[in-house]
Amino acid sequence: MVDNMIEAREEVMVSSSSGENKTLRTAYFLQPCIQDSHFLPPHFSISSETTTELPLEIRYNGWRPPTEEWKKWVQKLQPKFEYLWLQTGIYQAIKASTYEIKRDDELILELVNRWCSKTNTFVFPWGESTITLEDTKVCFGYSLLGCSVTNPLMNSEQVKAEEELMEARRMFNSSKAKKVNQRAWMMYFMESESIVEHEAFLVYWLSRFVFPADAYEIILKSVVPIAIHLAHGNRIALAPAVLASIYRDLSLLNSVITKNVTATMKSLQVTIWSPFQLVQIWALERFLTLKPRPITIGHGLPKVVRWGGVKVLKNKNLKKDLNIAGFGNGFLWQPYENSTSVEVYNDKDMWKCYNPYLEQELHSFGRCLRACELVGMGSREKYLPHRVAMQFGVDQDIPAKVAFCKKDPWVIYSQPAALVDIDLFVQLCSRKPGVTSRYYDWWKQLKSSEERDNKRVKVEKHQMEGSDKEDHLVVYELSSSDDEVVEIGKTLSSHEFGDFTSPKVGEINSQSCDRNGEKEESVDPFTLDMEHDLEKRIQKLERVMSKIKEARLGNKP
């Protein structure tokens, strides 16, 4: 088993979709689970009133297509450095960057509407699911193993390479453009035969495809140490840092939509810097009704290659299909059962695992299963795989709250997590998991309560809209204590909203609006602060609710 991360015990298990087929069997659970059914955790619901029909312009600055010059540069350096890319775990990720993914805005916004930033999971009527470290590895080829992205340079050879790259940056900064443009950087090093061409190649790749940030089409200084480590054969764990940036931007975008669902502003611009392609690829791999015909890929390539250039089919029933997928067979909990990263196959009804890098895969899989904080580029995000255990072939029980210690989160993430029992690893890759009977009852009860609350809100909204459609609004706010959606029926005119809505046009930039309080180099004109003072917000809500009651009593005959 995995160092106390997986617990085996006998439980009454049922079908996750119907609650039927009760069976008493040995089940496997990710820790931590609720031990006492009398103390159930709170449920973080998602408002059913959110909408994608907002005056909202989203700039996906991290969704960068490959250029023909980039593809040529990859072809040029691959024969010489492919062995090093394999050694450092970036070969698949570099190959993935040569494919363009056609964006489906409607699909992305439907998923964003279901995001809960308190748990970093998508909440559907049938359960929770999320983008995991496994998705980041299998779909885009980012490594889970290696040093942190914050690791400093270690020797004089690496420092010398840094000096060479910084000298090139100074050269571009002193030019007429006064900036280090990505294309100019690429063309210069492709043609100069510099001794640090490989390092410069990786700086470009990291700036454009992995950690795009700060400014559009600019080479980033912050990725230079990472590129040097990789070029010198040191593996860096890119997967947790990439996933942290995606979690951050999902929370940002969800907050914008939720807070402004009834706002009267003319327009709102949101800039997303993370590689959001992963959100779409995650959905295409799991929701069967979304699937166009993917491209057949060769051995050793990441899943993203299947969707290169493929246009997603329009779905008139998208919202409904997402809501019911898990009740039948429309959602694949384990779409990567026989992926090249696992190499599990069936031989005469015996599941076996053949992989020359099996030990690495065991370590990687172990990291996918451990609840931790993801260390990103200037941010931290909670990673809670025990809430979506069935995505790993593990059975689902009621998840308990994770108490993160104050230690360096990287120490927790990087501690050994190898599977001692290889047979269990193979079994988890091939079995069909279930849920405990108490989990099914807990989730069903929570969703029933949520449906009643939503019906009540819709009735109140209808009553208020009937009185005065121009001056009366319904506000959907986020609680200051967490990111759970709070629905507030409001019969006040728009000028009385105060801090609840923004009366102006604003731009929200993900790099400057880290919900964990991290600040980047640039600050945009309008920023979104997701951590308000709890006491002040409660007082404001109490005043609003008091006015609502007064308004309702005043309207009665």
C-alpha cells in the first residue's frame, strides 16, 4: 500500500450512479475519510443561477498556439537532446507544445460555473471530479518527480549559463523594442549557434507554453533557472506548478462570473495566464457526449496529441449532458486505463503491468494520491485527491478535512510515496471502484437540500423581478470565510449595492489576483481581492438582509 495514504477495510459498497447493488467487500480508500458519521463535513454547493451569458471578455493569454518556427526549432534540436529530454521528463511536454488545441469557449465556461475554489473540484449533481496531477502528467507529459520550480542554481557551470542568457536579455532590452520578444529571441538563438542555445530553447518553451505570465509574447526572467536545471540534466517537477496555476485561474474566473452574474457593468475583461488547454482536454477525455473523433497517436506521446487540430462538436444540450453524465455511463472516471504511462494489459484474464520505468511510475502514482499543497510560480493551491478517489481506481468514502501543517509544502509533496504492493497498483489501474453506502446517502441528501434552496431562490427572484425590473436585482456573492456561493435576494436599487458589485469597467488579471495573497511584478487597473475581512462582510450582509426585510414588509398590503 501507499505510506498510509490507502486504507483497506470491509464496507457496504454501492453503485456510484444508482446506489444499488449493495455488496459487503474489502474496499480501498484514500485518506483522510470521515471516521464518525455523526460529524459529517459541510458541503460546498455551486449556484445553479450562474450563467455564461455575461458581458465578459476572457483573454486566454496562456493558450498559446505553436508557430512554424517553433516546430522547426524542436525538429532541429531533437536529434541532439532527445535523450536529455527523456532523462528530465520533458520529452512528451515539448512534443505536446507543437500541437494546436482548438478552444471551445462554451465548454470551458460551463466547467468554470461548476468549480468550487474551497475544494478545487468541479461539483456536479452526481458527484465531484477534478483535474489531478495524473491528468497533468498523462495529457501533457509534465513530470511529477524532481526538484521544485523554486530550486536555486547549484554550481558555477549553471551560473555561467545564466550569465550568458542574461547578457542576451540585456541586448534585447537595449534595442529599439526595449523588450525581450519571444520570436526575436527564438530567431536569434536558432541562427547564432550559441553555446547556450539549448538553454535558450527551454527558456522560450517555458515562457510561452508552460508558465506564460506578466506580459504577452515576452521571454520571462523567472523561468531562466528552471531552463538551466533542465538543460543540465536535473529533473524539475513541472506538473504541480502547472496544476497550481490552473486551479488559481479556475477560481479567479469562477469568482468573476459568480460575483457579476447580475452586475450592470457594460463589460469586464479577465486575463487568464495558465495553460487552460488542460481544462478542455480533461473534459474531452472524460465526457463521452463531448467526444469528436480524436486522432490516432503513436506510442509514447501525451494524450493532448489526440486533440491537436480537432474541432469540438457543438452540443445544444451541453449543460444537461454535464449534469447527468455521472448518473449513467457518460463520464469516464478512469479514461487512462491503458495509457502508455501505466502499461497495464490483460493477458489470459490476468492483469499485468509491464513498464521499464515501473519504479518511477509507482513514485509518480503515489504523489497523485497524496493530499498536499501544490507549489506554483508564486502561489500555493490545495490538492485534495481523496475527494475524487474513483479517478484513481480507489473507492470513495465521505472525505474528511485535510489539516495542512505549517512545514514547507514541498517537503510534504516530495516525501517518498512508493507503492510497496505492486499487485495493488496493477489492480487500481484495472478495477471498477464504487462508493460506500453512507457516501451515497450523504451526497443524495446534500443535493436534495441544495435543490430545495435553489427553488426557493428562484421564487424570490421571480417575485422581485415582477415589482421593478429596472431597479431591482438579485446578487450572488462569495462568502468571505470560504469560496462557497452565497445567494442573496436583494430588493435594493443598484446604487445601494456598495462593495457587492463593481459599477465600472475593469480588467482582472490572474497574475495579480492570486487568491493566496501572492503578488507578481505587474498590477492591473482593477484587481479582485478574494480574501475580505470576515467580520466586516458579515456586518454588511446583516445590514443588507435587514433592508431586504424592511422592503418586503413595506411592500405588503
